[in-house]
Amino acid sequence: TPARLFEENIRDGLKISKLYEEVTAAIFVGDQELETEYKKENEQVKVEYALISPKDYNANIKIEDKEVKEYFEKERQSFLHPASVSIEYMGIDYHQNPEESDKDKIREKLQQVRANIKTPQDFEKISKEQSLAIKETGFFSQSEAIPQIGWSEELSKVCSGLAQNEISPPIETAKGVYIFRLKEKRGSYMPEIDEVKNQIMNILTEQKSYSLAKEGAKEILAQLKNARAKNQKENFAALAKSLGLEIRQTPLFKRNDPIEGIGKAEEFTNAAFRLLENTISEVIEANKNFYIILGVKQFVEIDKEKFAKERQDFKDKLLTRKKEEAFMKFMQELQTKAKITSYIQ
């Protein structure tokens, strides 16, 4: 790097550092905030809950032909099939964690194989001579992952640009090196309603079952609250069982943990940590299901001794995070005020 350019880069870096210090100088972490944030990251809870799944309502749903037709007419454009191609290919897969020298050998071999293919008919002949099986992808569009190979923007463009029976040069992918031949090309087209009828029925069934499950969850919640009003001594889990609901239980989890059997669900997590003993949550929508938390089984507070040991490190990390967030907000506000317009196409 030329000395002048190096000095300018250092100077610019120092400017940003000074600006960062100036913008974030007043930011601090108080004792109460520190303990609150530590609790958020380290407290654990275990709860009982009832799952109300839309799938449980599928059997009660019937879709009429009239509904299928109406949906098809309304959402016709969403069923448009883009231009697609069907490809035949042969090649060599990489072994797991291949060395670069191994990749070089495969590249060289496929270059030699391609050099021996003079006509489209040579494709089958060479494949047999080299013991390279010919595989077929089936139809795929340029925006879709290539069956058996995966997503590759470059490869999709190459395949879409091939003429009938045209053979590509060797192309390297994450899985290996392959030679492709266009088997068939199909332009975009609008399918007939019969071709997508099952797809539409599945969509409508999912929509209806979701609505039924949502209403069913609200009704179950009301029944639980009414039953509890009549019998204050009974807990909600027992009342839920009396209504025929399956009661499930989470393991202990923290606020940022995915929950076993549920996944990452912020709404469920927030409700679980807000819940007091002997109370019940409202209906929670998460990951296309509905849940009612029936009670807290276990709550684990922070370890005070561990907090004392980790206090300073945690405070430093929290302060750094707050400063970075504040500086990012400052930079975004500057960009907004500057009214920068991008003309990049």
C-alpha cells in the first residue's frame, strides 16, 4: 500500500473512532438495568400448555368445486408456471471435505471427457465408456434450486441458455463437476384448473382449518376460565384434561432459547415469563399453531453468586452493545437527513 493511501485510511479510521466516542460518551449501564438484563438472559421457566393445531380440524372441512373455481379465478396469476428446462447431466461428485488437489483431478478429467464429445450422440457413448451415469433433473425454472444439485445462479443461467441437445462445458458446483445437455425446454404457461385443483384444495383446507383452530382455541379458553370460576381449587391443567385436551410440558428454557416441540416463538416465550403461578395465558399464535399456557411448573431465578462473579464482564458486554446500537441509530438518522438517492441499477 502506498504510504499516502495508508495514512489516509488511518486518518479516516481515527475520525470514525472519535465520532463514535463522542456519540456514545453519555451512554452508561445502571445497576438496576444491569440486573434486569442479566435476569432476561439467565432466568429459566418450565410451563404446561395445551396445543390447538389446525391439522386437528382438517377432517371436518369440505371444499366445494365452486370454491376451488373462485380461488383459481381470483389467484390465477400465482399459478403461472415460469419458463423451465429439463436437463440431463453426467459428472463426478466431490467426496466429503475434498482436498484442492482432488478437485483439480476431477476438473481435468471432466475437461477431457467434454473434449471427446463432438456431437450430442456422443453424450451417451462417452458416459458408458467413462462409467459416468447420466441423470435427469426434471423441469425446473431459473429461480428454483436444481433437483439433486441445489441452488446455483450461474448454473441455472447456463442451463436456461442452452439450445436443444446443446452440451455445456464442465461446470463446477458445490457438490462436484458436471457436464449438462438440454433435454427439453418449456415456455411459461397457465395450467388448467384440474392441474392445480389438489393444490388449491390444500390451500383452502389450510386456511379454513386455521380459522377453525383459532375460534376453537378462544372457545376452549373461555371454557377453562368458566370452569375455574366454578371451582377455584382445581388447577387449569386438570380442567384442560377434563375437556379432553392433551397437556404438554416444556423443558426449562431461557428467553432466547428455541422451545422443544414449539421452536423459536417470541410470543410464547414472553407469555411464559409473564405468567404467574395458578394463572392462565390468553390464546397464543405461534408457528401456525395456537397455544394456551396452563401454568408455570418451575421457575429458576438467577444465581446471585454467579451474577456477582460475572457482573463486570456482563456489564462491559451490555455497554458495548448499547453503544453500538446507539451509533448505528445515529448513522441511520444521518443518512435519512442527508436524503441520499441511489442511482445504481
